[in-house]
Amino acid sequence: MRYSCEGVCSAVPFFRRCRSVRPNCEAGNGDDEMPTLSTEKTMTVAIYICSAAFLGVIAIGVHNLESWLGRWDYKRDLED
């Protein structure tokens, strides 16, 4: 995989195109396209959604663990 603007765009993050520089670059055969900014936004939204779902599952798990430990402690006190 080769990028025709790699040297010129080195200061720009990998997922962004050099739109102002790209027209001056040599035309490639189509395999030198970098991911677009919309791809970056899509991945960011996907990461946010997955993080929210993961944190929700963790919160539910901690809540269930807390209630189970409360019941366990109550039963243990009754046995004493």
C-alpha cells in the first residue's frame, strides 16, 4: 500500500486527508486512498456507543453484586 502524499502530509493525523495538497499530488491507480474523515467520525461514534454499552453492563453488574452481598451479609448475621 503506497500513499502518494505521505511525505507532505506527515504532520496531519493518519485518518485525515490532505485535501489542499492532494490535487497537486500525482494521480495514483486508486490503491493509495487514505481513510476519509467520515470514516474517522463513524469509528468515533462506534467507540462511544460501545463504551456506553460496556459501562452500562458494568454498572448493572456492580448493582447486582451489591444487592447479592447485602442479602448474603443479612443471612450471615441471622445465622450468628
